[in-house]
Amino acid sequence: MRRLLTRSLSVLMLIGLVITACGGRAATPSPSASPAASQGASQTPSIVSDQKLTIGASASLTWLPIRVAVDRGFFKDAGLTNVSFTLIDSAPNAATALAAGEINFAGLAFERAVLATVGGKPVQCLVSIQDTPPSSIVVPANSSIKPGDWAALKGKTIGVVQGGWAEIVPKYFLQKNGISLNDVKFTSTPNTAAQIAAIKSGQVDAVSGIEPSQRQAIFEGSAKMFFDLEDPAVLKQYWPAPFQATCLQVKADFAKANPAIMKAVQTGIARALKEIRANPAIAVDLAAKDSPQTDRQIFQQSVTALLNTWSQDGSLSEAAITNVSKLLTDYGIIKATLPYADVIFTGK
């Protein structure tokens, strides 16, 4: 099994350091902030559970709503007294940790719940984090490849985060534009550090990145945008709606045994999503505080882009699940769709 990070890390400290190495073991989670740290808490909440609960996810700004919910005490306000977040070095390792019971919840792309369930280890989406993929593709600043020219990627090497939307999106559009995946080389660039390093070194001809890697590379002058699915106009033109991209996932048996905890987690995440949308600076501040060596403008640009992807309220509609399942089956990522209640926690 892949290991989790061995020491406690703030999720965004890794993001700002392009020299950060991948690998390791789970960090010792930092406890949830006190209710006084959250806005709008007027009285001591009723305790739903004092069980130690750990949420894990990779080093991407995608998961800022989870961090905000923990740091501002939203889970405590919902009645969960001991919720923490732990950084995991990659999405595949987060999925592995969830399956092994090393964490209780994981922030992951939707299809991982399907693949785990089909593989005999049922996992469900509990609450939506992103309705659309947090994906954009950059090329080196000196590249002759023009924006949106998918044919120009034939014979090229693309860095991807394996198994998530950063891999699915380029493969989807390459095939949609008549290019065989056999004519393109894909290489693993699992985190921000690897993505920026690959662009700067010329190891790849393009990177399908995770925030803030693409914004950081552009800001620092080493890359330019090729295709930005975080742009609302591009989303509207090319992507099905409604949709489901990423969610907080939980093992189905744990969810079934703890419905009150599930409801409280949903409440905490939904509140964080609402607060960030009303005041994006709380997400930017958190990122900047944890990674002071990174220019704040990078986080501002990333959060602005991610606001186009983050869920309004954490809901998981059947129409959205139908659309994402169709896309994943049409392009061979999953072999068959599953019933809504198999991959979504319904409380039943």
C-alpha cells in the first residue's frame, strides 16, 4: 500500500513549494477550530458525535472548502467535536487510505467511488465539492502549440494526475477531436511540484494541472494557457450540465452505520461552500497563510477560477450523476453505470 505523509502538514504548504517531494505517510491531523472561530455560532451546539473523524485529500486548492470547514469550526457547530484534515500526497493514495480505513472520508473525483464499488469495496459520495472538473491545460511559454489546437498534441507528451479529472479531461477532448490516445504519451505529474517542474524542464509538452499549478506556472512566466475548462464560457460550450466532478467520499458501510454523522458532515461542508462563495477571501487567506512564500495573487487567481467549479450547496442530483456516468462510460473510463443509491449516500 502506498504510504500517507508521516508528519503533520498544512494542506497548502505543499502547494506553494515546487520542490516538495511526493510520498510518505499520513500527517498527524490538526484538530478542528473551536466554535468561536466560526462566524454565526451563537450557542453551544448539540453533540452529534465525539468520535475521532479524519478527512484526507491531496494537495490541491480543490479541497479548500474542506479546510475551511475544519479551520472555522463548521463541523463543531454541526455537532462533531473531533474532525481533522490530513494531507495525502496524491489522489490514488487518498483512495487507498479510504479503502484501508486509515481515514474516514476522502476528497476524490466521482469516478473513484464507482470504480471502488465495482471492485467490491463500496464507496459513496456524501456531499459535492465540485460540480464541474477543476481542470485546465497549460503548455510551456515558448511552445508553438496554439490554444485549443488539439491536433497539435499528436505525438506529444502530456503530464497528468492519474485517475482523476486532470487525466480524464485531456483524454476526453483528444478523442472528441479524433485523436487516438495511442498517438499521445501520458506521464504522471501527481502534484503541483511535479507539474511545475515538468513544464520548466521541458519534460512535457503540456500539463493538465490541478490548482494552483497552472496559475502559478503562468504567473511565473513558464507556461501559457492551452485550454481552460474552469472558464465559464468554455464550460458552457463544451461540457454537459448538470454535472458531478468531485465529492467527499465515505465507505458505504461506515455511512450506513452513522447517518447522523453523515448529515453533520454534509452540513459543515455546505456551510463552507456558502461562506466561500459569499467571501472568497477566506479561502485566499487560508492558502496565503499556509504558504506565505507563494505570491498571494496566485491564490487569488486560483480561487477565482475554482469558484466556477465549486458546488453551490453540496447537493448531488440524479441528473448530474446521470450525465457524469454517461460521459465516463462513453469514453471507457467506467464499463457501466451504477444505480444512484449505490454511489450516493441517501440516508436509506
